[in-house]
Amino acid sequence: MAETTLNNDNFDSEVLKSEKPVLVDFWASWCGPCMMMGPVVEELANDLDGQIKVGKLNVDDNPELAQKYGIMSIPCFILFKNGEPAATSVGGRSKDDLRSFALQ
């Protein structure tokens, strides 16, 4: 299963009310490192299907959520567990590093 496109309308149901951990990629189309991470995030979503959810949230389209979670630099990855941010990582990462982060 590919990553889920997140927005203001589905963030609560897909992330905050999820029974599984959710890795959220906060990104924007103008961000070079974000675009480089796109295929990595997609591969991870497929690799970890059934273990965690992976979602992408465009900060330009959803500024309220970016502000709520204090996103100052992108790409920014937040791992949500039980509806709460459990860990944050800013910047590009290798697939192995991102996998370790997502599974902590």
C-alpha cells in the first residue's frame, strides 16, 4: 500500500485515531530534499505495510497542521503513536535510517 495523502480533512482519522503508529512526512513541492525523499518514503510505505502507516502532508496546502506541529524546516518526519507525536526528525535520511526511525 502506498503512502496516504494527508490533509486537514483526514488527519484526525488517519493519524490521531490510528491504532497503528503513523510516520508523517511534512513536505512541499518546491523543496529539493523533500522531492529526493519522496521515493524513499513510498518504498518504506510499501515495505512496512501492515506494521505502520505512512502519510505525506503538503505544508503549503495545510499550513494549520504544519504550524500546530511546529514545522520550521522540511522535510520533517514525525512519528505518531497513540495519537501523539512520539519522535521528530528533520532533513533527508537514508532508507535504512528512516526505517529505524519509523520502527522505534
